[in-house]
Amino acid sequence: MFKALGQLFNMFFVLFSGGEKLAKAFDDIAGIAQAEAAGLSAQMDIERGTRLSLLRHDAKLALAGSEEPKAPQSKAA
């Protein structure tokens, strides 16, 4: 009977040790996912900033082009 109780406690020890290792693995995976998300967020911020600066540059060129006087067009038939 004492041998059976010893095996029962050993089984619970192994079971909970495995659960703890699984929890640590999930924690590591969550940490990696957070780091990836932070990196992706930074990359998207850079890309967004680049697109905005290009749009602003294009808008300035468009405004500058519309302010220039247009040459009169000749009506050659």
C-alpha cells in the first residue's frame, strides 16, 4: 500500500512538472510573439512615415505646378 501511494505521488509530481514545463514553453512563445509584434509595429510605422512623406512631397509638387502660369495655347487648325 505504501508503494502504491509512493507511485501515486510520483505520478502527480511528474504530471505537475510536465504542466510547469508546458506553461514555461507557452510563456516563451508569448514573449517571442510580443517581440515580433513590436518589430512589426516599428516596421509599419517606418513604412507609414515614408508613404506620408512621399504623399506630402507629391502634394507640394502638384501645388507648385498648379501655381505656375500656363502658356497660352495657339489655335492652329
